Amino acid sequence: MAKTEPGNGLEHVASAEKLTESNGKGGSNGPEANGSIPGESQVDRYGFTGGSQQSAGELAEEVPIGVLRQREAKWLEMLNSWDKWMAKKHNKVKERCQKGIPPSLRGRAWLYLTGAKVKREQNKGRFEELDNQPGDPKWVDVIERDLHRQFPFHEMFAARGGHGQQDLFRVLKAYTLHRPDEGYCQAQAPVAAVLLMHMPAEDAFWVLVQICEKYLPGYYSTGLEAIQLDGEILYALLRRVSAVAHRHLKKHKVEPILYMTEWFMCAFSRTLPWSSVLRVWDMFLCEGVKILFRVGLALLKCLLGTQEKVKSCQGLYETVELLKKIRPEYMREAFLVQEIIDLQVSEKDIEKEHQAQLRRWKETHGDLSCNSPPRMHGAKAIMAAEPPSRQELRQRPTIVVESPSASKTQAASEGEAKGSMKPTKENGHAAVLPVADPNDASQALNHMTVQGSKESVSSGEQDTYL
């Protein structure tokens, strides 16, 4: 599960190879292991050609094209004035993350939510510097062995040595050089892979840094102490959310580490159907780790929340198997998202329980061997801790969307001075459009006709792989 070194806490995990198995499939000679894809595979909307992550229509929520266009325009407006929105309208940002970030802008939104955009601007050239270094052979070898195990049924990572695996190697190797004290943990690979599905390697690296250092500090360190502590926090919170489930797990001595390790360390990316994974990540990167707790609590309540449900689990083995094979209806996007929103578990609840569990840990185990920085609860806390400048938040290049008919007259107006008016035609009538200010993407959007369009409004800056 974590580092391949003795004494690193793997004795607490049922199977050290769990994270390196291909979505629960056995064997190592199939298409998952060698990266090949059957010739007639159908690619779903997310790029999966098979496996448990492939989209099932009934589990995903369809967003009408018109609604999607409106959301894209709103997100473009927010991203152009990110500091103001986060300072004055954070609840609106949170609400829009709960509704789901538009696919065309998800990569850029994650970059801003995590503070990785600012981190990248403050460390220009750092990723390139790390990328050009050979890396520690100890970690390079382990990373190379793990590459083909990350979403092998996704078209981006299917081919051995393909661009997806190459970028995944670059990001993970760079992280071991950035944090040599931490090195590489197998659970980081699926997290980095999810990021690479939405953004270029450099951006994925900085988002990974933020997740590891701000959202989940200590999760990927030797000993797995942070994840064990959070397991106890989850168990304690469950008593309030579902007393029946809590009693059942206590009765059969089902330790949290047996079922929640992969959930939390991979941010549910290897557990849920993909439409639900993306919605969970939208909320997680906005609101912080409380979202992971809410997902875990919601699943436990749904699976073990009544006496009738626990009757079929008369022992530790049966219970763990049930938690590994979650019924599809409980993972359905619309259902799960509503459960997460409705569950009343706050940052204060988590921090209060964290202090209680920390005291118990010290009584039984002594001081933590890994001194991780304090956890940041989401985008607002990260921005408050490290206020960015407007220059660091500036989008380069800014998205500019031009009316299709305007291109006919572009050549004639190229010589006009900046600020002049562009003649064009719309619906057979003469119209005049102001030249779009390159620093105001929302202005350009106001003049764009999207009737009948099924193409996403996106930019070449961050959404390279979309």
C-alpha cells in the first residue's frame, strides 16, 4: 500500500499489493497487466474502454447542454476574478462545486482550488529542473513497476510507454525529488493519474504537491500513522451517523484500516464509478478532507445502517467483503452526492475528534514518528494561509471566444487600432461587436452564439488532455 520498505506500517494493511491490483481483477497476464486493449472496445465519455471504472449510463447524471454552457460561463467569470470570489462569495463557489465543475474547465478549476496555480507561479522552472534529474534509483524502480497498474483500461494509460505512462512517471519521480524525506507511496499513483487525465504534467505535479502537503498531510509517509488516525476519527464519527453500523463493526472487531485505507489514500478514485469520482473530487478539492469522511460515512450507513442489512454479515470476513464490493445503487452519482451534502459533518467535528484521537495515540503509541504540517480544510483555508497576488492568479492566455461569423471580416479589420469596432453579420443583419479585451473572457462569452452547439468552451492553457 505504501513504500516497499520494512517497518513502514504495511502490517496494518490486509494486502500490501491491494493498490497495485487492477481494480480487483486477479492475475497478471490479462490486458490490464500488459496495457493492451481489445480491438473492439467501446470508449466511454471519460476515456475508459472497460473495467469497473467504465461508465454505466444509469449511474451517471446527464447535464443538459444549455445548463452546461451556463455553468461554463459562470466558471469562466469566477476564474477571471478568483481572489474576489473566494474572499466574498466562497459559498457560491462551494455550491457550484457541489453541482459539478464543467468537464471543459475541471482541470483549471482544480488548479485554482488547490492553490497549485499560485504554487506553480511562485516556483517557475522548478518542475522542469526536477524533471531533468535522474531520480533516486530506489524510487524510480518502484514507480516504473507501478505504471501499468494505474487505470489500465483508460485510453491514456493503456499503452506501455505511452504518453500517459510517461507523464505519470515524470510526475511521481519529480515528487520523490521534491520530497526526498517522503519518497514514493503506491497510493499516490492513482491520484496523480486522475490529475493527468485533466491537466498537463507540470500542473498535475503541483496539484499533487498540494494534495499531499495541504489536504492529506502525512498520508503517504512511512508508517501510515496519519491514515490510521483518520480511520479512528471515521470510526468515532460513525457512532453519531449510524449507531447500528458502529456497533456491528465494533462487535466483529473490523478495524478501520481494513476497509478505509484505499478509500481515503486514493480519494475514492479506485472505489466509485467515474462520474461519482469526479463529483467527489470537485467537492473534496473545494471543501477539504471532510468530503472524504462524508463519503465514507455515507457508504457505511448505506451498507450497514439497519439490523436487516447487518444480518447477512455475521463475521469480520463477510463484513470486509461487503465493504469491498459496494452495491451500485449506493455509488450512483446523484444519490451519493446528495448523501454527502446532507451529512452534517464539519471541519470542527473532524478537528475536535482529531485532538481526542491524538491524545489516545500518544497514550498507547507515544509521539508520532512523522510530524506533518497542520491539515488545511479546503480551498478557502489554503488561500487564507498563503494569500496570492493578482499576478499569480492571472490566466495566461485568457480564454477569448469569437463569434464564428466574425472571422469573415477579421482580415479587413486587422489593421484597425485597438478598441475599434468590428463589423460582422449575424442572422443576416449587420451587427457591430466590440473587439474582445484579451483580459476579459466573460465579455467575449456574452457575444458568443452557442445554439445547438455540443462543443465545450475550453482553453488550450490547462485542458491539454480533454
